[in-house]
Amino acid sequence: MALARPMQNDALSILSQPGAPVAAQVAVAFAVLVTKWATRRRTRRALAQLEPWQLRDVGLTPEDAYGEAYRVFWRA
């Protein structure tokens, strides 16, 4: 699977400037939000797969991990 090449910071900064078209600003804000949600979902699913000894290594109890792993993705 090929990874998408990240956009340069210059391109994002141009789109987030006040003079940029509103549609572009909304599109960038939406893309950032969806990316954040996808990251939360992916990391929470990975957390649910950890063994108890792995949870202890990162300082979590199984109850803490369960509570975090099964939160909905739009909740921080």
C-alpha cells in the first residue's frame, strides 16, 4: 500500500489565510477533523488489542484501557 505524500506546510498555510476562499478553508478544516477522528479510531482499536502485560508497561489498567478503547471516535 502506497502512503500518500504529506502536503507541505506552505500549501496548508496558504489555504488557512483569511484571504483564501471560504470553501477551501472549510475543506481544510473538514480534512483535519476527519484525519483526527481516523487517528483516534485506529489508536483505540489498537489499544483494545493489547495484552494485560502490555497495558501494565504503559501504565494502564485493563479497565482504563477498556474505557478508552470503546469511546466513540468523536470524543476526545
